[in-house]
Amino acid sequence: MFLMDPPYSSGGITLSARKQPTGKKYLNRDGTSLPDFFGDAMDSRAYCFYMREVLFTAFNKTKPGGILCVFIDWRNLPAMSDAIQMSGWTWRGILAWDKGTTRGQVGRFRQDCEFIVWASKGKTDNPPDCGAHIFPGCYHISSVIGNKKIHQTQKPVELIKRLLKISGDKWTICDPFMGSGTTGVACLQMGRNFVGFELSKEYYAVAADRLEEQQAEQVHNT
Ligand SMILES: C[S@@+](CC[C@H](N)C(=O)[O-])C[C@H]1O[C@@H](n2cnc3c(N)ncnc32)[C@H](O)[C@@H]1O
């Protein structure tokens, strides 16, 4: 299974707004100073092409019946669902992550949700080897905020664990944009095999430390 949280290339309607540092786009209310990250300044067409390449590589590395879950926000949701279909995956649907209160703007609908587009490599077992479950299409889990944050766009471990339930116990999970390592932590907690990649040296170190701490905690508790 590929569970990925790539840069959204979001944060503004215009290209110049998107080209601002990620901290300026995503952290203006938190008051936290965390390192900026890469790959977040493409226009929608470039983003679609880029994600098509990433998803095509992921498709070729996945066994038949494997699952893909990709995070995205509303701005690049169309580009992402296009890229998924262009790269060979069978598009299965869109899940909503209701992340709780977000900054509102007078006279507009709140952007409370981010999305997870999911797909499979051809036919998928129903369900793989994790029992006969129906999984929710909407997840109400608060985002990580304030001084608990160690990455600018960190996802809650609980959310990732819920998404991973669609995978079989023996599957290997890959997150090619692991940031602070949240998917890895969720995999360790669930006893799943995990492979992760991160381009930023700073965030790679954060993720490695976090995974080692999680491993040590589990060894200590057994
Ligand atoms: C949205 S963040 C992931 C956050 C992560 N889910 C977490 O909870 O911490 C995306 C990450 O992908 C990294 N990234 C961008 N381009 C990359 C690439 N080509 N290869 C690997 N990592 C990349 C960024 O540095 C950033 O840390």
C-alpha cells in the first residue's frame, strides 16, 4: 500500500501566492517556527504532471490488488484525481478528513476538510485479509496544533492508523513524502512493515528520531 501525503502545492489562488515559503502559507496562525519544506510551489498543471510521474512509479512498485491513499486539499483535488487515473490506478473515491476548526473568512464557507483520494491496482480483495469491514468515508479527527507540531503540515497518527486498516496485516506500507514520519509511527504501532522517503535533511532527521523513539517505547513496554 502507498499512503502518501505529498506537498499540496497549495496556499493561494495565484502562482505568486503559491511560491511563498511554506511556513508563511501554512503556519501564520500557529506562531511556531518549523523548517520550510520542498515541492510546494507548482501551478496546477505542473503539479498534475509531477504527481502523474510519482504515482506511475508507485503503481509499478505495487502488487495487483494494492491500495493507494493520497492526501490533498480542495485546490489540487481535481489535479490529483486526474493524475491518479493517468498513472494506471483504478480511482475508487474521495474520503473527507474533517480536521476541526480552521480559520474562517466572513461571507465564505469554512475550509474544514482535507481529502484523501483512494485507488487500487486493479481489482482489490474485499477486504484484503483484515476481516469483513466497511470503512468510513469521513474522518473527524483534530489536526495537530501549536507546540505539539514538529512538521508544518503534520497529520495525526490516529488518522493514518484508521486509513491503514484497509491494508492487510502482512502488507508493506510506503510513504514517499514522510515528513516527520507520522505514517511510520502509525505502522510501528500497528505492527506493519514501513518504507519511507524524505527529501529535507532536517525532516529526515526528525522522522528518524521519532521512529527510533517509538521503537524504543514499544520494546520498553513488552
Ligand atoms: C505534506 S509533507 C508530509 C508531512 C507528514 N505527513 C507528517 O505528518 O509529518 C510533505 C513532505 O514531502 C517532502 N518532499 C517533497 N518533495 C519530496 C521528494 N521529491 N522526495 C521526498 N520527499 C519530498 C517535503 O520535504 C515534506 O516534508
